[in-house]
Amino acid sequence: MADVTQKIKNSLLTALQQVEHDLSMAKYKTKEKLHLLDPITIMPYYGFGNDTYVYVKGRVLENEKLKKPKDEDSTLTHLVNTYKRYESDEIPGIKLTATFAGQKIELQTDEEGFFEVEFRTDAPFDYSSTGYKIKLTLQEQKTAEDRTEAEAHVFVPGEDAEFGIISDIDDTVLVSKIAHFLERLKLMLTKNATERSPFSGIAGFLRALCRGSDNSRKNPLFFVSGSEWNLYDLLISFFRSHNIPEGPLFLRDKGISLNEGYLETSGQAYKRDRIRHILDTYPSIQFICIGDSGQHDPEIYQQVAQEYPGRILGIYIRDVTPNKRDNEVQTIAEQVKAQGVEMKLVEETYSAAKHAVTMGWINEDQLEDVKQACEKDEQQEH
């Protein structure tokens, strides 16, 4: 019976995927035929790599001309920008080339306008001569005003990295109210990047972790989130406006997707896969993981710790669901501790920072900086 039910679900999902694809293609072909396409542009996302491997993802879209967020933006301006983000007009099936370190790779966007490219080499890349940028070039134009070239920046950790950091975004760094639909919707519709609130002290804590125990390192930071790629520009603006360290983002396509036979809604499988990608790319680096209790970060990090013994130094879970998931998270923490990994459930950032000092990941001077950052953020909230 279970097999029959699953087959029905798979058939329904496949049909939904086809409908989504057909509608998207019909919209694009109609606009192209009637010459209604806006100028198109390449949107590269932050790439990353190591000595012999480089990866970058991006998207080709009509230029929606999103305005850079400002403190004085009206609610209407923000609503218009939000609409444009979620109604982005992707360009499927367009060809482009990616060039890096003497290699040129031909690409074609998928039905949602996305592309991915990987560069591999047997001999280590010489970044001092290649630089840290991948050149992207469209091989065809749709309008006379298309932006046919772009550069993707590649992040490569330095040799002095003590550890890396993998962090969720929603309700971990950015107050998002994921567990409360109406409150989350209100935040999305009425607040721009400069107006959205970070959790108190989180920017200071991430800065401290990136600088490491002697306050001079450049430890790599990666953001893995269930948020959609449509929010990429908003998140980058948010990080910059709140002095949050930047790093490669791993976000999710908002479309319907089939993963292991199930409709993905929470992004759990997606987040696990992207964390695996990071760990596989940097096999010599251990990581500190940061998430929240609102969804399934404890379970995701637990599974990763099991799959990669010795690779996870510690896990911090922000308690955004007091009295609802505490027992579950504590049970997971006990199971993870048996594997030699400590998972701390914390109500606020300063507690996590104090623990990081005891572990030797940051120092006392940095702890004082985090404390001041917490106090500053709390004052701004009030």
C-alpha cells in the first residue's frame, strides 16, 4: 500500500513539475516572439574552490532593475522590489561560456535560468596569476541592450585557517520568524535589507569566529539556507548593512523539485547536500556549525557529524522555539556528544561566544567585542 501511495505522489509531483515547466517556457517564448523581453543579464553567485577545484553557480535573467535598498525607502518601494524578486523572468536554454585559468567551458542554462560550472586541474591552480574571478560570457543576445559579460568571484580559504564556519541564515543570523507564517510574511513584505534585524551580537560573533583564536585568521564562512536564490541580492545587502562577514551562499530554487521521491518544502535534503559539498571540497578543515531550533538544523547537523567523523568541531543551535523543541534538541545533543561533538542550545549569542572562548576558538578580547555588539544591537531594537 505504501509503495502504491508513493507512486501516486511521484506521479502527481512529476505532473506538477511538467506544468510548472510548460508555463515558464510558454511565458518566455511568448515574450521572445513578441519582442517583449527586457535586457538580459548574467547574475553570478559567490563561487568557492581549493587548489585543484573551483565551483560557481549563477543565473541568466531579464534585468528587473531592482533598486538598492535605502533607509528612507517607502513600503511601496519595498513591495515592488519584493514582487520583482519573486517574479524574476529567467532565460532558459541560453548558451554561455565560463573562462578560468586557461580553461573555457561551454554552458547552457536550465529551465529556470540556472547554470553551474566546475573547473578541475591535476596541478594546483596558481591563484597569484589566475586571480579569483571567472569570466562569464553570453554566446547569444536577445535584445540590443543585453549585458553579455560578467565576473564571478571565487572564495579560496587561506592556509592559515584554523577551522571553517557553516551557518544557517533564517532565524540564525536574520530574524525571519520562519515558524510563524503571518509574521514572516509581514517582515518580507514591509522591511528591506537595511531595515531587517540581525539577532543581537551575531555579526560580532561571526567576525570573531572568522578571525579565530588569535584574532588574525581568515577562517572561511559559508551560509547554507533554505531561502530562495531570488533573495540573493537582499541577503548580500543585509550582510553589508549590518557588517556581517560575507562568504559563499548556498540557497534553494523556489520551484517544485523531486528529491528521493518526496516534494521538498523545508530544504532539508538540499541543505545536507550542500554541507556535504563544502566538507568534500575542504577535507582538511574542521567546521563549527550554527543553526536554530525552528526547523531541522539539529537533525541535519547530527547526520553530517555521523557521516563525517572528526570533521565537526561543535554545533550551536539558537533556541527560537522555547519549550517546544527543547527536549528534542537536548536528546539530539546527547546523541551527538557520544560521537565527540558538543551541541549547545543557546537563547542568545553571548552564551555561544562564552562557550567558544572555553573551547579556544575565540579569545577573551573578542568576547568583550561580542558583548558590546550584543548591547548595541539590543539598543537599536528598542
